[in-house]
Amino acid sequence: MSFQFLLLENIGATRIITINRPDQMNALNKATIEELHAAFADADADSSVRAIVLTGAGDKAFVAGADIKEFASFSIEQGKELSLLGHEQLFNFVERLNTPVIAAVNGYAFGGGLELAMSCHMRVASSNAVMGLPEVSLGVIPGYGGTQRLPRLVGRGKATELIVTAGRLAAADALQWGLVNHVVELENLMQFTTDLAGKIEKLSPSAISSALRAVQAGFDGEAVGLKAEAEEFGKCFGTEDFKEGTTAFMEKRKPTFTGK
């Protein structure tokens, strides 16, 4: 199986999936999401793969967000469908895999990048990593599960603050908040993460799969929240603020929001 935007490698019984768009800060476009779906499905179906590590190419970004150019002109309905399809193809899909997925967050993880990391079962961050959900600065909201998974991980108050202020969180703060499991120096990130995966490799695959399903079952009620997120995400695409926010981003200027 070959991909345009992904690199695959096996270390022992661990499959390493690297998003390989460093010139675009590994931003998620439609094609990359489709490739990630295929790569995760293949790894999960392979009985020789006991753990999966997801990371980004280069030392600047895990995933710096979604590719805004792809959806800046979307309608309300297209925005809603973008969110729902993303959940189906990638974010919910990864969360419900039977193989543990560890995100090796090697730099910026903004927007869809942080949402992807939060969909993974565990997160290890490099000390230079910076995370956030800046969508409101574009006149939109997180649309790939950020409004649901972030409160689950760090609590409602902290999550709300980060979302509504478009705040940024340094790796050390992310560790303190409980957003990531570990923080290590960048040069040690992949070794530490594959060592963690190596611990999983030695244990019962069937028991681990059962444990993942049991943990996930406790959060199945959030399906209502994800549906509401998709609805509100879509509504943003019909606002003047969304048009202003995305246009300002692409024109590299500060937006002027009117609340319309």
C-alpha cells in the first residue's frame, strides 16, 4: 500500500504512520484524511501490528490544522457534512480502533491537529510542542470533536477557556492539564514513544482490545454532543464572521468581526 502524503514504517510490532506534508506543516486536507483512514484500517486489521504511533514529518509540526483553503467557500450544509465525514473517516474511527494509537506530538498541534491527537488513545509531546483550538479566530468552531474531547480530558472550565480565547498551550502546561501523558525532548520523542508501544506489544492483544472498547463505552453518550458540534460548525459557514476570518487568514491580516 503506497500513499502520497503518508510514510509507513514497522518497528517490531509497532506501525509508525507519519503525515508527510512538512511544506504545509502537515495540514489535514481531504486526501490526507482519506489516506489516514486507509492506513489506520490496514494497521488495525493486521494481526502482526500490536500498536500504532502517529506523528508528523519534520520538527516543527505534528499537524498545524486543517487546510483552510479547501473549505473557505463552503455553504452551511457543506460545513456540516465536512464535520460529519471527518468524524466517520478519521476522528471517531481512530478513537474506536482495537489497536492502541499513540500520538507523538512533535511540534504544533492546532485545530484539526489537536483534535486528531485527542482522538488517539495516548499522547506523548515533545518539549517544543504547542497546542490549541484557534477556530474562533476564523469565525468558526472546532468541528472534528474538539468541543467534546477536550472537556473530557482537561475539564469543562479549562477546555472552554482554551476554545473561546483561541489560546495556546505549551507542552509543560498540557502535561499539567492532563492533555498529554508525557513530555520529552524532541530528539527523544520517537524512542520514548516506540518504547511505550513496546510495552503494549508484550501484552495480550485481545485483552487490550477489550480494554479499549470498555473505556470507549463510557463515552458513547457524547454522540449527541458530536452531532450538535457538527450542526453548529455548519452554521458558522453561513456567517459574515466566517468569511471575514478565513479571508483575513489567507490574506495574512487580522480579522474584523461584526458578530453577523
